Amino acid sequence: MSECGGRGGGNSSSSSDDAEDEGGGGGGGPAGSGSLSPAPAGASSAGRLRRGLRGASLMARRRPELLCGAVALGCALLVALKFTCSRAKDVIIPAKPPVSFFSSRSPVLDLFQGQLDYAEHVRRDSEVVLLFFYAPWCGQSIAARSEIEQAAGQLSDQVLFVAINCWWNQGKCRKQKHFFYFPVIYLYHRSFGPIEYKGPMSAVYIEKFVRRVMKPLLYIPSQSELLDFLSNYEPGVLGYFEFNGSPQPPGYLTFFTSALHSLKKDYLGTVRFGVITNKHLAKLVSLVHSGSVYLHRHFNTSLVFRREAVNYTAENIHKWALENREALLRWLRPHGGKSLLLNNELKKGPALLVFLPFNPLAESHPLIDEITEVALEYNNCHRDQVVERLLQHLRRVDAPVFRPLAPEPPAQLPEPPLITASPCCNTVVLPQWHSVSRTHNVCELCVNQSAGGVRPSSVGMPQCSFFEMAAALDSFYLKEQTFYHVASGSIECSNFLSSYSPFSYYTACCRTINRAVTGFIDSGQGVFETPTVAFSSLEKKCEADPPGSVPHIEENRYLFPEVDVSSTNFTGLSCRTNKTLNIYLLDSNLFWLYAERLGAPSTTRVKEFATIVDVKEESHYILDPKQALMKFTLESFIQNFSILYSPLKRHLIGSDSAQYPSQHLITEVTTDTFWEVVLQKQDVLLLYYTQWCGFCPSLNHVFIQLARLLPTDTFTVARIDVSQNDLPWEFMVDRLPTVLFFPCNRKDRSVKYPEDLPITLPNLLRFILHHSDPASVPQNLANPPTKECLQSEAVFQQGHISHLEREIRKLRAEISTLQRAQVQVEAQLSSARRDEHRLLRQQQTLEKQHSLLQLHSRQLQALYEQKTRELEGVARKLQELADASEDLLTENTWLKILVATMERKLEGKDGAETLPPPREAGSDHPEPPGPPRLPGSTPPPSNSSSTLASERSKENRTDF
């Protein structure tokens, strides 16, 4: 009764609770009135949640086994999840063991398991060690492997080369070293190190750097080697030490360590360290006391390390040398990745980039010596005696007396006059845009102080200073209209008053040189021959010669043999111009790709190239690749760039014109063919576009239709890809697409298509007709057009209009023909579609038949297999019956034998019974009759056995 009461009490309590919940949820009226107003949504959801929780708790109280089962199920799920995750870790395949990175015959010790402790052990026992940290999968490491082996083959008897696999996760190198890139090369000189090598991964560069680490100090025993050391383009630091019975004088080890510190900070090794032990050689560089250190600088004052001001330590010495060094030439070695190296150097100002093949292991570099000589002369603004002595040494000119190279007081150095007072002449090459350059493109200016004029002398004349020639050039260009009337077929000279000085005059003598002639440098004849073509304006003749080759300053010595451009005009040029050049060297064996992008020919036998890059002016100039890279051509190239009105042409990089077909509706223009196409005797409409311009391809059909409408003999439609082809500044545009129109008779009056006008065929035709009409050109009031000219122009326009009308009629006829052809093609297409539908239906029918035949074939195959199995079963049964019949025949034979035997025995027995009884006289047990029996033989069967055999034979007879 208690169990039932308990259950009933529970039910009543739960129902009362539910009732309370319902009343609480729905009772909203006063005094519990049965209001029917709806309850809020939040209250109803909260009530449902409370009822659900209360129901779950009641269920757990009534049936606790359900709660236990839920808890057990949750625990089982957690255990299964943990077991699954633990087994997932075992699925990871362990890494394969590392293998040797270098061959067994390599001179490099390969620690391919990352044995860093063994590497440290062998490093302590060697004087110089190179550690090559690599990753087997790294492409740079694989590429550097052969270079390391080649360098080790040369230095294996002096340097220990050790390669360490720093990627194997179980090796100590991976656990102790944390490199962000591979490969990494460390060098150790005894206990000093590591010195990281960051240069090119080339065997010769690596070997050179290792040799610098092996011998960081250069011993200088003689005056000649001292001059070689000081005249080098790299800054040098000299130390003077007296080895008088002492194997290691005071301060020598510190100086030796400072050289290693310099290699550690400056991996290019641009600062060289030398040692002088001769007292007389030391005095030439102002070194008196043992342990003194001297920093040589070519143009600024050389310095001596002040030991009383700064502590004499290796760190301070190399820091002092790096901070106060003077770079005459700089090596650029871009690593090929994203870097600001070139940008930071080119932002400093105009740069002369010289590409030359460089062998770091070579003992001498003649071309670098010539470039060093050019740099020394270019920056020798005050004609320093030390620099002049070093230049003589570079030129292999022996000085009569060897004077000290230490800097002397400025009062003892004679300063040459910057401006000469005597008359001087110089050759000027006129720019291409100059009006005089149409007939006279080479002039000779002579600055003098009298109005009588000075004609060029055939003997020789002094060169004028930069300032005087700049003033003469300005005056000459300002007086171009005056000189315009001097044009004739011979040498013409005129005197002009200088614009800067009222008492100074200059003489200008100009000659004409045929621009199309090539090879004028090699042949000295026919240079000053006047062309037979008379001067005529572009208003009367549409043909215009494209700009040809203009002689540079380096070519003037061949054009004007009487003018000798001496080296004095080049010395100190960097201080007389506001376009001072920074000179950089690049190894063409490593960075020839940069030279090709700057304009060097890709198919050249000698990889030598020079270019001037001016980032501020957004232009660069190249030295003619046909000229050899030498001191003479470099000086002329620098002079050509430094003058006020430089005749150098901005180098334009363009695509190959041979890849575009010549016969085409729209002519593809490149940098090389721009002048040829634009300045031809035709009206030219030029479209500027690029490959990345999305709107440009949509105009192709418009220009194709335009090209088909207009006659090709008098009009050219062209386009140029400005992303692949550079143009002169006056022909560049600031937006794409852009259309320019070059009229036939007025190439200098090119017109830009309006930007706010849609580019359509009617608009283009109106634009061309409007600007090709001479009536739209401003009329010259002094020379008004005549009636005959207007009539001829009207006839020309009428003929042009009639030609356009004929072309339109032809187009309409072609359109109608195309429409008829379209109808025929559509009819053929409809017939082809019907045939296609018919063939499709036949194909579907054949496919159905084929499927039915395949099904029938499968059924026949199954039936064949079934019959085959049945026949095999029948064959087995027949074989069993045959075997059984053979057994029965054998048994029958044996039974017949037994029956016959039994019958004989029975007959013998019957005969014995008929005989009289035996006599009992012989023995008590007489032997039965029959054949005699041997001893030990089996007795004959008994009567029972014979009876049984007879019964079996009867049964057998019955069966048969």
C-alpha cells in the first residue's frame, strides 16, 4: 500500500505543480480571475524550460536506472573518442632517415645526421674551418653543393670543409640552430668566428672569401706594392709594426683581429688591411711609431688612428675604418629577390653602371684599373699630387723621384686656373629637335674676346672651360633664328654676341653630316660632304627623315682630327657639373640579365656594357655596344652626359618589330618603327593601348572598319603597345586608350582625339575629315591661299568624298551578299539539324537493339554455363556407375570361385558319407580324407564357414 501511495502522491503533486504553472502562466487578471489575455513570449519559454527540467528530474527519481545508463553511455563515448584520437597519432609515418648529401669521394666532411657536437670538436683542432649548413630539400643548397665541392678541391689541404644537415629533426643542429634560410656558410679562424658569408654562391667567390679569412692582412714589402695597394679602388687600412726579434709586436694581434672583424661586418671585403714592417715605407704614409694605423683616402684627407682619443681595440679600429672609408667604386651584387639595394643606390643620383666579367681569383684586372683611372680623374677636382702619382702608377709611368704620399698643407699644392683666358673651341652636336639640325647638325663653337671672329685652326686649339662653353651654348641656342638664315651647302661661320657678357663674342661654324651614313668613324673621307637634297619645309613635302645616328662626343675626335680633346678637360669634371655620377661595378657573369633589361645585346661575345641611369629624370643612356669598353670611351661617355646640352639620346626599350606581319589592316608600331610609320607621306591615326587595358580590345573592330573604309595608299591606321615600347617624351600619353592624328603635310601639328567624345566609327571619320582639311589650319595672313589652291583642294576633297561613297556602296553590296549567304547557310544549317535529329533517333534505336542483344547474349551465356554444369554432373555419375560395375564384376568372379570350391567340398563330403566307416586300428583320430596337409598349414574351413559361404552365394544368385 505504501508503494502505491507513494506513486499516487507523486502524481498528485506533479499535477498540482503543473496546475500551478498553468495558473501562473495564464493568470494575469486581478485576484486570480480567469483572464484570457495572452502571456508574454519570454514567460512562456521560461515556463516550458522549467517544466522540462522538472520532468527530467521526476523521471530520474522514478527510474534511476535511466540516469545511470545515460552517465555510462557518456563515459563510453568519451573513452571511445580518446582512444580514437590516441590511435590517430600512430597513423603519422615517421620521417625517413637522412642520407649523405655529398658523395663519399668528396673533400667535404658530410655530417648528414646533424652531428653539431662533432663539428665543434673538429673545428677546435683546425685553424680555418668552413661550416656549410644545408637542408636536403632546399634548391639553393643543392645548387651550392657543387660550388662548395669545387672550392674544397682547391683548399682542402689548408681549410677543413664541413657540411651539416640542419634539417634532420633528431639532429643536434636542428635543435640548437634556428636558421630562417638555407644554405648558411660560417667561417672560423681559430677561435674567432663565426664569419658569415653572404656573397654569391659561386666557387670563385667562395674561394676568394676563404682566402681573405685565411690571410686577412696583406704584407707590403716594397714601394711598388705600396703603390698597388694605395691605387686600388677599394679603401685600404695600413698598419706599421716592427718585428725586431719579437714574433708578435704590441698591437699586431689587435690589428689582425680588426681585419677579421671587418670581414664579419662587411662580407664583400671592400676594406683591405695591409701591414708594413719597413720603417722607410711607413714614413711615406706618415707612420712613425710601431702600432700606428693609417686609413688611405684618395680625395679627402687620409687619417691616422688616434690611440690617445679612442681605445686601441679591434672593434674600434674596424668601426673607425668603416665609418671613414671613401668608396671610389662600389660593387653591386643584388641577390635576385625582393630588395631595395638598387633603389637605395640609384636614388642617390645619376649612376654609371659598368658590367664586366670579373674573376675574383685573378691577380690583375686591367679593365678595372682603367675604370679606376677614370674615377680618379673624374673626381680629382684639385689636382692632388698624391692622386697624380697614383695615376702615373696606374698608367705604368715611372716618376723620376718618389715623393711622400702623405697629405701636404694646402698652401704647397698649386691650384690650376679653372677658367682659361685664351680663346677656345669645342665641337657641339645639335639636338634632334633643333630647327638648324635639319641641315646642319654638327657645329664648332669658338669663344674669343674680339669681334673679328676666330676660325677653326687646322693645327690645334685649346679647349674651353665648362663655364665659357655653357654660356656660348646658351647664346647659340638663343640666337637660333639669326643662324637659321645661314643655311647653305658649305661651311658657314657667324659671330654672335654672348648673352651673358657684352664684351665677349663667339664664332659658330656648322657643317652638314648625312645622318643615314654608317661607319663614319672608320672612314675619314666624305664626312663633311654636303647632301644633294635641298632644304625644304614640311608644308611642301610630307616626307621627313627619321632621326638617325648622331655622333657623340666620343666620336668627334674622328670627325674633327684637328680638335684634340685632352684629359685636362675631363679631370675634376665631377666638381664642374650638377650631374655628378656614382660609379658602380657589376659582374656580368652573374648579373648579365640586368644588362639585357637595360639595353645590352643578348647575343654578344664579350659581356661588357656601360649605362647611365638617372632615376630623377626617368631616363637612361647606354654606351654604343659596338664600341669597346675602355678608358677612352668611358671618359667620352661621361663627358657627353655632363655637358649642359647633352647630345645623348635617351635609350628606348621596345619589342621586336620582326614578330609583327607587315601586310595587315592595322599597322603595329614599335619603338624602332615609330618614326618610319608616323613621318611617312600619309595621314596617320595612332592608337595607344596596352595588354592590361580592358577597354582597348573593344575598339579593335572600330579601327578595323576604319582601315577598310580609308584608302591604304593615303591613310594609315596604326597602334602601339606603350607598355612594351618606349617613345620620346613629346609623344607619350597619360591615359589609355588615346588616339593621335598626324596629318600628312603637318606632322608637327598632331591632334589628340577628344577624351569626352565616344570612340565610334562616325566620330572618327568626322575627326579625321575635320583635321585633315587645310581650311581648319590657321591661315597665314601674309600668304593667303590662292584661288587655284582652293579649287585644287576642293577637287581633292570631292575626290576623297566620292572615293568614300564608292567604298560605302561596295560595303553595302558586300553586306547584301553576306545576307544572302547567311540565308543559304541558315537553310543548310536547318537541313543539317534535321539530319542530325534523324541520326540521333537511329542511334538511339541501334543502342536499344544493342542493349537487347547484349542482354540476350548474357542469358545465353548463363544457360550455356548451367547446361555445362549439368553435363559435368551426369558425367561424374556415369563414372561412378562404371566404377561400381567393375567392383561388382570382380566380386561376382570371386563368388563364382567360392561357389565352385564349396561345390567341390560338398561333393567330397557326400562321397565320404557313402564310404564304410573307418577302421579304428591305426589311430584314435584318423585324418580326414583329402590332400595331405603340411605342418603349420591352415586347416580347411569348418562346416559353419562353408554354410555361411553357401548362403552368401545364394543371396548373390538371388540378387542377380
